[in-house]
Amino acid sequence: MKNKSKIKVMLLALAVFVVGFLQAQTTLMYQNFEASKTSMPAGWSVNVTTQANGGYKFGNTYGTNENSYIPTHTYMADVDDWDNNSGAKAAYDTISSPVINCSSQATVFLSLSFMTWNDDGSEVSTIITSVDGGKTWTTAYTLPDNGGGWSDSNLYNLSSFIGGQANAKVGFTYNNGYQGTTNGYVAIGMGVDNIDVYAPVSYDLGGVTQGQTYLLQSGIPYTFKGTINNYGGTAITSMNMNYSVNSGAPVSVNIPGISGFNPLTTYNWTHSTPFTPAAGMYTIKFWADNLNSGNADQSHKNDTLTAYFMAVDTVVAKKVLFEEGTGQSCVYCMLAGPNIDSVYTKNMANSDAISYHVPIPSSPDYMYSVTNPTTDTRANYYGVYSSGTPDGFLDGSNLYPGALAAPNDYSTPKIAQAAAAGSPFKIKINSCTYNTTTKTFAINADIISHATFAAGLYAQVAIVADSITYSQDYSADDPTCSFAPPIGTSCTGYSYTGAPDYLYPYVLKFPHVAEQMLPNGNGTKLAAFTPSSSQNLNLTWTKNHNWSYQLSKYPYDSSATNHMVVFVQTNSAIAGAGLPAKYVFQSASAVVTNIVGIDEVVNGASFNMFPNPANGNTNMNFSLDQDHNVTIEVYNVLGEKVYVANQGKMGAGEHTITVNTTSFVNGVYTVKLTTDNATTSKELVIQR
């Protein structure tokens, strides 16, 4: 197995993730395996004996394979099916607790840390319960796959299973889902730790979240909304929701008539008193009290959420940036390809994308061979070499970009959510050129701030090839047997995916490939900003390589177009604004215009398109020498007009417009840009 990306799962509703969760509770049974360390704790037992992999083991390390992918953990109970199950035999492993007396407790919760890894959709890990001392068992919950990452403080309500029972037990099962074949089948395993069976206090609300982004516009009223969790044993029917601004007096509203807010569930709250900020920085605290008309919260470790906001006089539209660590020889990158391609195509108007190619998993990547100085800097910045590919970053925050049957964190809703934050920065690209005579790329851009920032933000510029296409699959990791002629024949023995034929284009064509960062991968450190101030970027790079890598052996076809992506990023967190490290404030992009010694402008307008060829939408980038009325028209090969967009009067400077080509059939089209004094035409190829 190579390069399994760790899928990060947020567990809501019945299983709730809480950082630093503590409460005054009645502990009925607790086990963290620190006393027994490498042996089974006293009173615990293994109930099923069909353990082809040796069953549960106790310790703080894994076998060679698991140890390469699963993060270090304290002593735990673990099933390592990957390393210990030779011959891929069926395995069903169960460990169970001593008897737990719950006779005087109607409400019983379980807090649990666990690791599961459902590699091919067949493995199942469960929580089981018994009320007759382990003679018979009931499945209470199925644990979600968390891709080998440890997930802590997950809460489960066991009241309906063992509440009021004197002879109760809890257990944990792992079934590798053996499919009756040994053709490359690999199952992974599971681990459990910090097992706490307890009776909660009656009233305990906490884990508050709020949905307002960090950036506010002064003079605009904002209504706060969010979610709060019920960690207590009593259903909540009414409460006060409060917020306090900069340690000021609480602003409180009573919320009556709440229904369904039962133990270990969540409630979506709205505070009916809006907040209207002036320009500045704000620390706002949120909490609930007066539970069920007069009851105090009985645990105060998790009551209050502290959020930070920045209010500015002007909030501008934000263009979101998606960066990806990927590889030519990476089967999981191939699996992510359809989702990445689809999401990017749908969101080209409000997002940019950059792909950094790396040689993971230790196999050749012919794009990396010529871009490694740029790639390594950015890959190390985001920790791609330690976390594996595909590794996605939306505005600097890590997400899993997708796969055939896995959650796709890179999505249109995620982009819309990020864009909704707005930005205190505007990026204006004044020129973006490639001099074919001197082989020099050049960009001139202004970064305009609408807020005060200390020195230390960074401007990054990436030169991006719209596509690199190879003549055949050169990957060392993808299941090439699936793609062997004739396409459509089956491929057996590849347990991870089955590699359907429609994935073939994703091992040939690689979009938005980072070629170079300007002036380098570290970017340009920016001076301090005040509102309405700007700083100029004027950067060049003389091309010192070709895309080819042993061209005669590995032929390729590079797209005729490049574009540049400019973005503003903070390396360190800005706590006062609630901004994490590596946050991307704003991005902008422009097509690279080829010039021969001088800027090429044809009768007041020049334009380019990317991507071209396109398999969905395409971006039109053009520069006006003065104000013009602009119309865009698209004609098919028969001369029929299939698209028209009257843009009205547009100002002098650089513009990018997305042309919706999703209804176009494959073929060659003529795109015309008409201004007040000229019409310029270029060919657009639609190729799906």
C-alpha cells in the first residue's frame, strides 16, 4: 500500500469531538492502558477467538506498515491487521470491559479515543454492549473511518443500551470484511484508548460555535448564529444565549420552546440582537445560561467560545485559492482527479488553483524534475512530504481533495463558504506577459489594503501551465493493467479502486501545474499596511528550462497558455483577528500574454483564454487601453452564434470573465471580443 491520505472526519450529533473536554461526572469505568501498557488490563477479555491476525495487542507502537502511516499515540489496544494477517484471512476481533454496575444511573455516556482505517469499504469497527455480563451482545454504534488518524473525546450515549443495568459490559469489535479473495487484499485495523463510561451531570452546555467569519464591515448590523452542544443528561427546553463585546456587558436573549435538544445532540441558535461594529478589532465571547428556566450550567470548563473579528470600512469580494500537492505517480491523486477537475471547472469565476508536483510515493514525476526548487519550497511549507498526496489546501487550510468513494472536502459549498468571508485586500494585476524574444515572464500588480496590518504578510506569485499532457500513462503507481488496450477490459487484483476506465485521462493530462514561484518559493515580504494603502509587485523570471524530461522517451504536449496567480498570505497566525497561520487573504489571476519586445495591444484590446483546450468553462482575460463597451460572442464551425454576453462599459485595465461553455459539444469555436473600435478573434477548443 502506498500513500494513503488520512481522511479527517468531524464527528457530530451522537459522536462529538471536543477539545479539552472536562466535566464533573460520575465515572463508572475508565481505562487508558497506561497501567498494563503491553498486556491486557485486569478484568478485560477477548470474547471471539477467530483472530487470524493475532487479535488485540497492547502497546504504543505498530507494525512496519501501520507505523508508516498512523500517528504516534500513547499505550492503547490495537488490532494491526495489515502487518499480522498473512494470507488476508477473515478476522473478527473483540475486546470487552469488566462488568460495569449502572443500576443507579439512567443516563450513561461513553467517551472514547479511537483510530479506524476502512481501506476498501469492507472493514467495520463497532461499539457493542451487553447487559448479561457478556453472554449476549448488541451493536450500539459503528465507528466512522478516520483514515488512520487518532480521534479523541468522541461521545456516545449508551443510556438506552446499559442505563439502569447492573451487569453491563462494553466492547469494541474489528471485522476486516474479508471478501473471499487474496488478490492484493489489504485490511488495516483499529485502535481504542481513553475509554470512559460515566454518568454525566444534569446540565452542561458547551462546545459553542458561531458562523460569522472574521471580517466585518463597519456600520453593518450582524446577527450572530451558531451551534451549541448538550453534554448533560437533561433535555434542554429553554436557555439564555449571551455575547459580550470586548469584555463589555452581556447582551442576552431568552430562547424558549426548544425541542429535540436531548443529551449529546446539538442546537442551532440565533441571537436576535444584532451587533453593528465600527472599524477596529473585536473579541466577542458567546455562552449559554439560565437552562430550563433557572438552572445553572454544572460544568464550566467548556462553557464559553471566544471569537475574534476585524471590522473594516470596505470589504471586497474574495477569490478563493486551492493549492494541491500531487504526483504523476500517485494512485490516490488519480482518484482525486475527477472531483478536483469538476469543482474547479464550476468555480473558475471565484477561485484559482495551483498544483505542486512532488515525487510521492517515491516514484518519478517528470513535471517535478523541472520544477523542484519551486515545488519543494511550497510542499515543505505545507508539510506535503510528511502527510502524503493528494493533499489540498483551501486558502491555506488543509483539506482532503477527494476520491472515488471518500468524502470530498474540496467542494463548491466549501469554496462558496470561503468566498463569503470577503477580503480586506484587493489585488489588481496591471500586466502579465511573456517576452518570446528574451524568454522572460513579467508581472506588475498592486496590492491594496482596506485595513491596518503590521509588516510581515507575504505576496506569492505562481506561473502556472494550464495543462501538461503525456502521450501515455507513465505512472509507476497507477494500475496500468486497467488501461491496457482495449480500454474497457477488466483489471483484477487491484483491491483499492478497480481503476475504472474513465480515470484514464487523469494519468495523462495534468492541469494548472506550478512552473515557478516569483521571485522564489518564499515570496515577497510586505511592509505594513494602513487603510487605502497599496504596495506594488514588479517581478520577472527568465525561463531556464523546458518542460521536457528525456523528451524522446517521455513525449508530452504542453498547452499553449500559461497564467499567473497572485495571492496574499500570512505565515503566522493573527490572533487578534482570529486568523490561522498560512491563511490566504486574496488571490487573483491573469492569462500570460505573449509579446515580442513590446506590449501587444490590437486596436485597444488583446485577450487570451485559459484553459484552452477546455472541458468546461474557460476564463477570458483581456486588457483595455481605455474605457470601452465590451461584447463577447462565440461561434461554432458552421458560423452559428452559440453564446453572447454584453458586458456593457468596462474600465481601462486588466479583466477576467468566465465564459460558460458547459453546453458546448466537443469541437473548435471562434471567440470574438468586440470593443468600441475593434473586434479581436481567437480559437477555443472544447475537449472532454
